[in-house]
Amino acid sequence: MPSEISPQGLQESVEQGYKRLQNFRAARLMFLKQYVGQWYDAEHGVVGNEPLNLIFNAIRVLIPNIVFNFPKHEVETEYLAYRPYADMQGQALSAHDRKINIRDIYARGIVDAIFTMGIWKTGIADSGSAITFEQDDPIDPGTVYTANVDFDNFVFDPNARRIEEGLFVGDKIRTPRVALLETGLYRNDLIEQLPSANQHGDLGHTGSDELSARAINYMETGELEDEVDVFELWVPRAKATVTIPAGRGNGVAASDFLRITDYYGPDTGPYTYLSLTPPVPNNPVPIALVGIWYDLHVMANRMVRKVMDQADRQKSIVGYRRSAADDAQEALDAADGEAVAMDDPDGIKTFQFGGQETSNEGMVQQLQSWFNMMAANPQGMSGISIDAKSATEAKLLQGNAALGLEHMKDLVYIAAADEASKRAWFFHTDPLIQLPMIRREHKPAQISMGPEGPIVVSPSTDEEVQVFLTPEARRGDWLDYGFKIEPESMGRVDAASRLRQAMEFAVKILPAAAQAAQISMQMGVAFSFPRFVIRMAKEVGITWLDEVFQDPEFQQRMAMQMMQGPSPEGSQGQVTPNGGVGNPRGGGGMAGILQNGQPGQVAKTLDGTQQDNYDAQLGANDGQSDLNVRPTF
């Protein structure tokens, strides 16, 4: 730790950094209150006060469209000898994802990013950390963890224009006092002097956790377990982790550091940040996405309340002449559809007062449309049709709205890959690591030469073998590897869409790839059929193909088959491997491909309009298949 930084000076900077975010925390709390609604942890409220919670609906739809499944990691390297180890790193990350339930951690981070910014902290769950894990947590001592950091507890250098350029960055941790004392790694004399967390509050600010704790008296619950608040800071220039008391504004002054230790982790630090909005120049805090929605949400609810109040004020009364009082009474007492004799029917009339205006209903719909535009089309993602004047306009609106969602997905996937790379650093540097995993290995075919040519004794197979990620398997340096998340691997795909993707892949891509492999062999061009097919499968969202299809000897087997069996029909004038001339009428020949634009055995590729018509008829086909049609002769 540099000698020019004193405990008092660092604590003063931390307090100023905490105050810099005070308005952001207050705005976040205001947004959260609108998100949870008036009935969240409330004894009573006003019916119809917030009838249209657009913020909740947008978040409810966005989250499952962005992260629904566990990610699938791709670890890349430019060194060919390191690729087996890179694959093991990807498998280790996937197994660790399920152990710590990274899907829920990412989902919470996305919600935080909607309200301000998502923050994840990655490290080792050692006994000396201020972060404590319960017995039922899936984090064992000495293992890697990733946890969400609440924005209410986050702090960074108050003079920083970017968080990465600051002198320090850290978060406030509330932990049992006895847990710090038992480690023996902190200044126990200073730990004992710290006031209980429930006595000095939170620097005069009420955090988001108060939303569900309005009826709790913290002074009474604090007697069950004595807890203290400390700041754990990462100081990149000193390559150190510093722990200081929290709450200087409430009389908690730091006479010395509670603990200073060397930082153990990647050079990028323990924190990963997620923002779903473009950056603000020369400002470290991003724009809160919900802040763009907030005004429209409030105005829509105000207009809906107005429509409801107008409907409540609507009256329908009967007026009559005084001379027709008897007729009015008889009409009032008559049942529906009953005939009543009247002396003066014109003396009775019905009058309407109040009632809602049609223009107000149109304004509500317009506000919903504006909100839908600003929130990346949650209306379309939830299955509600888009209000458009034509099919072309609807298609354009759908495409433009999907652009915003895809951009959010890209930002989430980039942040998730950054977070995963931090966990991979600990896997790479752990001297005692031993993670079991299963790997599929290819067993080549056994071929012997017979009197008539090569004979396949046993075909090639793929076997699953048990392997371990150990320090001996380590290759290269952590910087030699790049980390990314497979596109759409965390998204949700319904069963019907998965079936359609698999059918189109089997009917269109596989035959076309096989035809391309044959043509490439005839031309003498190297072509990897397995790699091409597996890559195309990943592009269309089929992630399981590499589990059932892996054949590095495809080209050799195809070559032997072409030499042993009949020659495929080639294009006109094309010399085949057996020395013959191709048949111009062959469907798989070059002439047929040039004439049809694709091989004959490949299903026709539909254009955009044809695909839309095909999708629109899917439901009609299912419904008409059950019709009882009587045949006529």
C-alpha cells in the first residue's frame, strides 16, 4: 500500500465516492417502488391507483428473452497445441455455472442493469474474506464464487471519469462481528470498537432492502446477531485489497486499516460491470434504462385513472314531466319486456351525464405504444400483436424492435464472457485444482488392405472418457485464451421452434453440405464436412449436434466409397474419379445445380414472403387435419 495514502484519507475518499452516488441510489429506489407496485409489503392501498404497471411487464418479458438457460462457453486460442486445454476450460466453466447457479446470478445482474448497472464480484471463498457464505450455499471454502453486488453498496473513486481508471473500487459488506474476530486476520481491537450496523444506519440513506422490511425493527432484530459494516476495496495501483470501517459520517473513524492483503486475481480486477445503455461521455455511471421508461409509465397510469374516474362519474337518469309522474312510476316498476300503458309517453326521457371520452382511450393506447417503442418491444415479445396499418409496417416495426433486444443480448453476452474469464483465471492458476469432466474422444476406424483393396475392419466410433482438469493439464498463460458465449445459448426457444429448426437443418443444410463435400472432393478442394455442419448447427441454435456427430475421417471414407462403388453423376463433360464422363441429366451434377440454383435433393429455400406465408399456415394445417371430410364419389 503506498505510504501517502492514510486510513483517514482513504475513508474520506470512500465517503465522498459514496455520496457521489447518493442521487443515483435515491432515483433507483424511486424506480423500484414503481416496479414492485403499491401492494408490495403494504397493509392497505388504493384500488386503481396504479392499474397499469408497464415497468413490471417490460422487465417480466425482457429477462426470459435475454437469459433463460445456462450459457455455453467458447474458449479460443491462437495456439493449436493449447486447444484441448481450452476445451477443458470451457467444460469446467459450464460445470461451475450449474454449481453456483450462474443463470440466476446473471438474471439479477440484468435487473440491476435496468435500474442502474449490474455488478458481479468474482473471487475465492477463503476464510479471510469479509464475505461469508451460509452452510446451505453452494460455495465451499477455497472454491471460486461469483456474487451480485447491490448498487446501494457499491463505491468507487469520486474523482474517476471511468470506473476502471479510479484509484479504488469496492463494496460495502455487512458481516457478523464474530466472523471477523475468529479469522485472526483483522485488527481485532478495531473490530471490537466498530458500532453495530443497525445502530448507525446507512449514512442517512434507506436502501432498496427496506422495500420488504417496513414492519421490522432493526434495533430489536440486531440483538440476535451482532453485525458490522465494512468496505472491502480493490486498489489496482497497489495490487492490494484493503478493508476499512464503513460509516465515517456517523462517527465511525478509521484510525488504521482493518486489513491489508495482496490482491489475488486477474489484472482486470474482481468486478464485472453490465450496462444496457450507451455510455455517458466522461461519466462513470450509465443511464438507467428504467429512467427512460419512467415518465411514460407514470403518464399512462395517470391517464388510465382519468378514464376510470370518468367511467365512475357516468350517470343514466330518467326525467319526466310532473303531470306524467304516474307514467314514470309505472315504467320504473315494469319488468324487462313488459308492456305499460301511458297517457304521455313523450313526458318521460332518459338522460346521460358524464362518461369516458373515446379520445382518452386513444391516448392510453398511444402512451402504451410509446412505452413499447422505448422498451425494446415487450408487447411483441409477450405475444401481443403490433398495432400497424399494414403487414409491411408490422414487419418493419418488428425488425426494428428486435434490433434493440439483440443489442441488449450482445451486451449481456459480452459481460458474461468477461465474468467467466475471471473464474477461468482462478481455474488456470489454482495449484490444487482437480475438476472431473467427461470428454468425447474419437476412435479412428481400423482398415486393412485386402486383395481387392482396403477393407474396413471396424468403423470409427466416439467414446466418452473421464478426464480431470489438473495443474499438469495447464498450457500457456491466461492471456493466451479468449472467452466468449455462444450466440443464443442463454435464450429460450419453445418446443415448436426447436422442432422446426431441427427439421429445416436435416432437410436443407445436411443434404446441401453433403453435396458440397462431394463437389469439393471432385475439385480437389479441402472441405471439412463435420466442422461445417457443426458450425451451421450452432448458428441456427442447435447446440447438441457435436454430441452425436463427430467424424474426422469423413473425407477418407467418402473417397474410398467413391473408388469402390458406382461413380456419382457429374456435370456435363466433368471427369469422374473412375475416368468416366458425367451425365448432364444427373440431379446432383454441376449442370443440375446451375439450372436449379441448388442440389436436387435439397429442399427449396423459401424467401421472406414465402416463409411468412408458410409460418402463418402452420396453425391452419393442424386445425384442418382434424376435419371430418366425407368423401364424394
